[in-house]
Amino acid sequence: MASLTKAMCVVFIAAVLVAAVAPAAEAAVGCGTVISYLAPCLPYVSNRGPLGNCCGGVQGLYGAARSTADRQAICVCLKSLIGSYSGINTGKAAGLPKQCGLNIPYKISPSTNCATVR
């Protein structure tokens, strides 16, 4: 449980850093929103638990991404979060949309070029 709390702290700090250095955009979806939607996924993508309620968060986040700016902001946040925490199974993170019945226009990966997301 302590490692899960530590992981959530790392995710929160990363979100704050991303929000502080990200250029102001027209996006309505910030990194804090991404974290709140995807918090139920952390046990799954860190190999500490089942998929559980993760798909509800993934689908909610997908629905919140209404514009290109939203999708790019979410991509930047996901990329940063995956890159900032070594305990994330990148294969599981990349497979979340498909696992939850969604098709998103980019791969969830630290190497994704979020500027190309439309």
C-alpha cells in the first residue's frame, strides 16, 4: 500500500510539473483531470492489481477529449506520466484503450509525438 501511495505522489508531482511547463493551450482537459480519470488504472499498469474499474476512467477521459487541443494535452500528460514512473508496464498502458473497447488515434508511449495527434 505504501508503494501505491508513493506512486500516486510521483504521478501528482509529474502532473504539477507538466502543468507548470506546458504552454498555455486551448485545452479544457488538464493533467489533473487525466490523473483523476486514470487513477483506477494505476494498480493494473504497475502490475499490482486487476483491470478493475479502469475502463470507466479510460472511457470517461476519451469522452472528455473533445478537441484536438484536448487530445494533444492528454497525450502530453500520458507521455510524461509514463516516462516519470519506472514502475509502469508500458505495454499494459499502451493496450488500455483496446482493452477497454476504444480506438484512439495514437499510441500511449513515451516516444509518441503528441504534436501529430489530431
